[in-house]
Amino acid sequence: MTLRHTYLETSEGQLHASACGEGPAVVLLHWTPLSARMYEHELPRLAEHGFRAIGIDLMGFGRSHKPGEVWPFERHAAVVAEGLQNFGAESCAVLGAHFSAPVAIELTVNSGLEVNALLLDGCGHLLPPDAGAAIAAKVAEMKGPGLHDDGSHVSFVWDQAVNSYNIFDPDFAVSDETLPLIYRFMLDYLSTGLPDDFGTFQPFDIREKLAAVEVPSCVLSAETDPLLAAQVPAVEALSAGQGHVTSVTLPGGHPLHDPKRRGAYADAIAEFLRGLS
């Protein structure tokens, strides 16, 4: 399955997309500060399962247009919806992960897009206070961009990559196998222009929005992902609005962080979607 790259035209600028396969459309939205590059091995696997797999770089990230400001989730969703409609993918399943979970929710309930299934991998806005504080404490240890007296700016982007992977997978280690993941993170981080704020935890009325979801939904996580603590609240909030909610906890660390488990993430997505037909 050949992964092809294109740009989706929108009134706000161009969105970069990676796509392959034929069949029902599945749109994957990325974590921050990453891009659809994080799905470069999962998109072809989804295509093998019979889906039209589309990875979108949100505005300001990856190879998409850089507006130079932090956007609210609602604005991200409106632009993604416009781009997908212009791409002929106005009917689709949508996966939102970490930062992009609110974007996927907004796409589902308030964009005019025909979202037929919603998948969520990590809902930071639903973390219990102690779990959110633990992640914030780890992030606070990571120095921001700029010159530092201790010379840490020399390895700043490398450190950002390794430390971020360690936050979301405590067993992550630098090796020949994980070097491509680190370099991909570095490339994506640099492409954002080194902002001080990605807008990850800006206000979002997530419980109200989840209660408005009326399509089949799946809440994903992994056993060692710190956002696992948000899985039960997400399922509860979705169940308040509709009954068809699936909860999936992947074993061990997140498969997107483990080159040996390539395709396992796409397999889980495909299994859920096939169960709806």
C-alpha cells in the first residue's frame, strides 16, 4: 500500500494529508507536537484492512500551514472539516488522540461532517487531578526553547523527544530501533517553530460535548499510558449520550512507541470499525 501525500485546500490555508487505500474513510489526528508522521506505519495497515486511511497534520503542525498562533479546538475542527469535504471524505470515522481528542469530538458533534464513528485515545481534559498533576510535574522538568546557561539548548530538541516518550511510556529507551521515533519527533517539533504553548489544555467543555455524541464510539488507551486514568470518565461521559461505547485497553506500553508492535494500533482500530458493520 503506497502512502501518498497531498494538501487539502481550506479558507485558512493548506492542510497536509497522508493517505492510502480504498474503502470507508478513517481519519487519524495526531498528538502534539507531532504530525501524521506518527501514523506512517499504521495508515498502510488500515488500508490492508480495507479502509481509506487519512492522516491529517493539524494547522500549525507538521507540513500544514503555520498561522503563528494557538488555535482553539473548535477552529481546528472547522478547518479539518472543510479540508476533508474538499478531499471527498466528508463521510468518515475519526480518531482523536491526546491533544486532538477535543478536535475529533468537535468534528463529531458540531462540524457538519458526516462522522459515522468516533475513536478517542486519551482525553486529557478528563484526567483526575492527581493524574493531571503528575503529568504536569514531569513536563515542568523539561526546559523550554531558548538559550540556557547550562548549555542544555544544544541538546534541547533531543531531550524533548526522549523525555516526552518517557512520560507516555516509562519503559521507552533509546536504541537503534527507537532512533527513527526520536528523529521523527525532533522533525515535527522543529516544524512547529518552537512555541511556548501548544494550547493542549485550553478550556473545553468535554463532558457536555461527549454527552452530545450520537455515533458508535471507542475509547482507547494502553496499560502504562498516563492518560489511562481518563478512560473511565470518557466512557461514562459518552454513555450519558448514547449506549454504543467500546472501551479498549492495549497491553503494556502504547504500541505507537514500540517499533516491534507496528500495525497493532491499526489492528485495534480496524477490529472496532469492522464490528459496526
